[in-house]
Amino acid sequence: MNRDFEIRQLLRAYRSGLMSEAAFEEEMTRLEQGNGEQAQAQPGFEALGRVYRSEREAVINFLDELHATQMEAAIGFAKWAAVCRTTGLRTGLLMIAERDAYHARVLERRVRELGGELHGSPTEKGSRLVELLANREISELDKLLALISFIRDPQEAVAPILQFASLLRSDLETRQALRLLAEDELSSSTWLHEICAVLSAQASDNPQATRPSQSNPERGPEPGPRG
């Protein structure tokens, strides 16, 4: 990309309020370090097996992908809650849906502040999962088991978020946002695992417990994800 064109784009984003002063200064510093072969020789920002031109570029890309995931989750859990008839489960699903929707709004705002745009779209795997969660003919236990197979270990699920956050040096805003988001995700995933274990135990004791109208995780953890 032409250096002058990049500068004009940065100035336009900064003057219109779409990019913060810190992000603007970081990008200008990168451009001023050189062009041509000298610029190409500058080391990039490496994160999660990929190399970017700058920390800002890496952040925008990561937040874009994470935003799409959070939106899918918010929609999926909201649709599940709409058809859920299991005592104690519905409230937790609504809380998770609201939490993920809030995450998506925060991520979108941060991308805009950095002068970026959102391009992420739903994945085929995510769309199938949303369809499964919205299906009232599928039992709550089967939906939970599908989620657990997708999120086998809550700690491992949030590890990439925490790892990426730990790599950030200049973007402290995004680092703290990702740390808090990871804590929320860990809470939600852990709660889903606990509820799944409770309903599985009930199903073993009483096969009729898997029916939506009769399921009740009252012997398990307190309804609603912690956090």
C-alpha cells in the first residue's frame, strides 16, 4: 500500500474520531520508521502463529474474529433460552446471551476506536450450533452435551484470549478488556459444564429427567453463571 495513501487514511480516521490518539501515534511511528526495503526489514508483531505489520493490525484482526464468535454465541443462547423449559437453566442462558452481546458491543467499539472495520462473518460450525440450540425438539441435555464437546475444557477455551492479551505492549485498553472478557467466558463455560453434569446424573437416575418439562438442576450449582 502507498505510504502517502496510508497517511491520508490514518488522518481521516483520526480527524473523524474513529481512531484514538494513541492508535494514530502508533501507526504514524510505524510509517516513519522507513519505507521500501527498510520498512520490509522491520520486524512485525507476532501473535498466535501469525505475523502482522503492527500491534494495532493484530488487535483489529483478533477483535474482529472474536466479535463474530461472541455475536454467534449471543444469538445461540438467546434462541435456546426462548425455547428452554428447564427450571433454573433458562435464567442462566439469558445471562450468558446478554453477557456475550455486551462483549460484542465492546469489541466493536474498540475496533472503531482503532480506526478499523468489522469483516468477520458467522462460521459454518457456529451456524450449525446456533441451529441446534434453537431446536425445541432437542433435549436440554443433548444441547449441553453438544456444547461440552465443543468446549471440553473451560480453561483451554479462554487460553488464546489471555495469551493474546499478554502479548500486547502499547494497547493497554484492549489488554484489560480481553482479560475481563476471558473471565466472563470462563465463568459461563464452567457453569455450563456443571449444569451438564447435574442433568446427566439426573438422567442416569431417572431416564424421564431428560424431558424438558421435567428436568430440574435443583441439586446442582446455583443457577446463573458466576461473575
